[in-house]
Amino acid sequence: MHIFLKVLFWVAAVGSVTSTIYCGMVVVASIRFGLRRRRERRTPTDFAPPISVLKPLHGTEEGMERNLETFFEQRYPGEYELLFCARHDSDEGLKLAKVVGTRYPQVDAKFVTCGEPMPKFHNAKVFSLAKLDSLARHDDYITSDADVRVEPDYLFRVVQNLKDPHMALASCVYLGTAHAGAGLSSQLDAVGKSVEMTSGVLVADMLEGTKFALGATMATRRKSFEAVGGFDELGQYYADDFVLGNRLAEQGARVQLATHVIRLMVQDSPFWLSFKNQLRWMQSTRRSRPWGHLGTGLTFAVPYGLFGLLWGLLSGHAALGVLWLVALVVNRWVQAGAILNAMGDSEWFYNTAIYPMRDFLGATLWLGSYGGENFYYRGKIYKLKEGGRVEAPE
């Protein structure tokens, strides 16, 4: 028992120290991001090149109609086209996009199909992007997922990142947003996307620059896809966005985080389904950057606070154990508050309050990501291999 208590104490102590250091780094990175965001929004610009907006689609979901409408409602001073692609004409998402498009006849929009992905394209989204790339009239691209919801100045703000001719790619951080009336599991998923994801991204950018991309939305160029081996190569990876940004950075091309914040709409799913979806992303991260993912285990706080509480209860120091847990809950409140305020979240208070629960769930997902290489996605079983490459479904 004595040895067990010593081990428990030191695990809790080391994790508490590392998570506190990480929290401090997140606060500094948040301030840095917030200052840059305000500075860029105050800088006048008239840069508005012709752009092609590429949006792969697959099926429909709650709130998607509004998501699509926000792209048709852009106040962009230059020329732009919206390109939508699904596998088949019968796809409900493509049908919905066409219906929405009829309300905005002034917007140049095209709706196409690409068929089923070829065997080498285990990433169907990239297969759709390849089709859209072949049809795009402009060389500057904005890519966007179907669950993204944006403000009317989105295109104008995001394309400013391409004003520098040496910029190869810029991607946006996002506020995870649950739909009205969504359950707690979806709210925790959403706040994890806002805080947990953005914390890691901003700290990495602060320490070593941006060597990755976030695929929810990207400002990039046609030649950037060609520079990393083309769509045939990217289509073999689950985290195609990470591979694209990472390879461009390794080649010496400029990759950066945009300061414009978008919304990523999170579906109201039962806990088991939400857990499986989040676990899939954790598994992907473990394969894409294994050492960084391993170190992530030291950035969580609440599990170490619970270890400290358990140590206190078993060792006769219950008050100290309770204080230990409270301190690390406050640690997570500080982290969440810093990130959400820097990103301009109007519901930052509530999301900050529930974030300690998400921190515990995030640690559970992190641990679960080491459980195997199979993952379930859209009705098929895939295998994630080293480097994030995907094997054919069984």
C-alpha cells in the first residue's frame, strides 16, 4: 500500500506540474493570437482576387441548409465561384445545395458528381476535391467542409492570407458549436473542438510555427496540392489536411494559421456515437504525429487532480486531496477562458464552466486511441497505419 501511494502521488504530482505549465503556455499563446487577430482586422485591405470555393458533400445533417446558405450570402468584392461535389446525383447533400442555390441566382455555383472513389482513394473527400480541382476556373482556392458555418465577410477575411505570393496555405481555427437543444455529449464534443484542439494548435504555432493544416477550411493554391504529390497521394491518408500542411512546411513553403474564426457545427449524437467519432480523430492524430500525441497525455489536468484526490483519501490527507482536484479544475477553467475569449466565443462562460468534464473525456479518448488500428467511418471498417495512411476497408 505504501508503494502504491507513493506511485499515485508522483503520477499526480508530475501530471499536475506539466498540465499547469501547459496551461500557462496556452494563456500566452491565446493572448498572442488575440492581439494578432485584432491587429489584422484593423488593417485596411483591398485584396480580392478571383477565387474558387471547393465544397465536397456527402449526405445531409441537421443545420446543413443554414451552413450552405452562409456561403451564398458572402459579401465578397471580387469574383468567386462555389463548386459542390458529391458522389452521385441522388446524394441528399447535393440535392439540398441545389435547392439553396436556386434562392441565390446571382451567385456563380456549380453542382457536380465524381462517382465512387477509386481503390487508391480511401479518403472520399479528397476524391471529390480532385474532381473540383479539375473544374475550378481560378488558381486561388478556399476549401470548406459541409459542417462549417461562416459570417458574410468570411471569404474576404480568409483570402487575405494569400496576399503574400509566397503563402502556400492558411487554415482557420474553429469554434465547435452544438445545435440548440443538443445534449451534453454534443456540447462536450463542441467545447473540445474549441478549446482542446485550438490550445494545441496555438501552442504549436507559438513554439515552432505552423507545420500543419486544419481541413475544416483552408485558403490555398492549386499548385500547393501539386507540390505534395497531388490528390492521388493525399487520398491515401485519413488526415489529408495535416499531410498537406506538413509536407508544404517541410518543403520550405509558407504555412500559417489565419486569424479568422469559423464555426464547426456539431451534431446532436448519443454519447456512444459521439465517442466513436472523436476516438477516430484521436487515432488519426496518434498515427500522424506519434510523439506529439504521446506527449498530449501530460497536458490534461483533471485526471491528475482525481489521482491527487484519491491519494489524499487513501493517505489520510482528504482536505489536501480535495484542494488538489479543485486546483486542477481551476487550471482548466483558466485554459478554456483564455482560448474562448481570444476566439470571440459569445458563450464563453458556459463553455468554460463545462470544460473540466471535457478535459476528463479528452484524456479517456487519448488513452483509448492506443487500443487498436481499426476505425469505423460511413459504414465501412478501415485500418490506420503508420503515418496516418489508410488501408482498404475489409
